[in-house]
Amino acid sequence: MERTLVILKPDTVQRGLVGVITSRLEQRGIKLVGLKLLQISAELAARHYAVHKGKSFYEGLIHYITSSPVVVQCWEGKRVIEVVRRTCGSTNPTDADLGTIRADFGVEIGRNLIHASDGADTAAYEIPLYFTEAELVAWDRAVDCWINE
Ligand code: IDP
Ligand code: MG
């Protein structure tokens, strides 16, 4: 089953939106298999955002993501990478469709609340940055047959 990494960024934690944003993801019917609160170090941020090194927003992005604790989550489900990306909405909250997390809770690209892996390769790279295999829990969910045919 496909897995994806989500980070509820420092603005989400500071604004007390961890519960409501996590609920949006739970309500899609995807399954939570990993969860922790942590402070991202400069080293971890650099590994996570290596693809953006050299871009104009890179320094600000590293400052933002390391500025305060984050909640990291691993979600599992059919096509979960796409499901979560579409639930988050476009990178810039001003461009994101209403009903997406970024549009409904944000107004600025530099404070867009949530990170989600953007593809299978990215998820495979990002999940082990935050979770050991032992920290990811395989569990049976009683309602699965009412969510997945
Ligand atoms: P994504 O988070 O939707 O995948 P990316 O293009 O991978 O978007 O950018 C990573 C993160 O960098 C964004 O979520 C956002 O926090 C930040 N970012 C991207 N572009 C800008 C920008 O132009 N100004 C400020 N921050 C930006
Ligand atoms: Mg990205």
C-alpha cells in the first residue's frame, strides 16, 4: 500500500490547527501509520529541502521550517500521495482551490501550513528522514471495508 509523508508546519502548530487539519486528512479515509512532534534541525531541513537549495526562497524556507515544532505524519492508502496533495491544494494558498487546506487556512506561500510528498520517489526519500521502520505501525482498521471497495 502506498505511503506519504506529511508535515504540519510550524504555523499549523503555533496556530492550534493540528487537530482540524489532521481531521481533514482522516476524513478522506486514509490511514495514519506514523505520528510525532519534533523540532526540525538545520541539518534535517537541509536534507529535506535539498532539491530547493539555491532558490530565492530557500533560506526563508529553512528558517520557517526550523523555527518552531512541527508534527510529522505518515499516511497510507490507495493513491495516498495524490489524495493528500489534492487535499492540501496548490503551493500558494492564494491560488489554491477553496476547500483545500492551504486555501481554507492560509493566505501566503511562505506560511502554507502543510508539506506533503509529491511523488513515489519523494515519499521513499522523505519518510525515512523522520520515521524508522519500527515507528510505522501496521494495523487493521475496522471500517476499511466501508472506505475501500
Ligand atoms: P510544495 O510544498 O507544494 O511541494 P515546493 O515548490 O516544493 O511546494 O516548495 C516547498 C515549500 O517552499 C513550499 O511549500 C513553501 O513553503 C516554500 N516556497 C515555495 N515557493 C516559495 C516562494 O516563492 N516564496 C516563499 N516560500 C516558497
Ligand atoms: Mg515540494
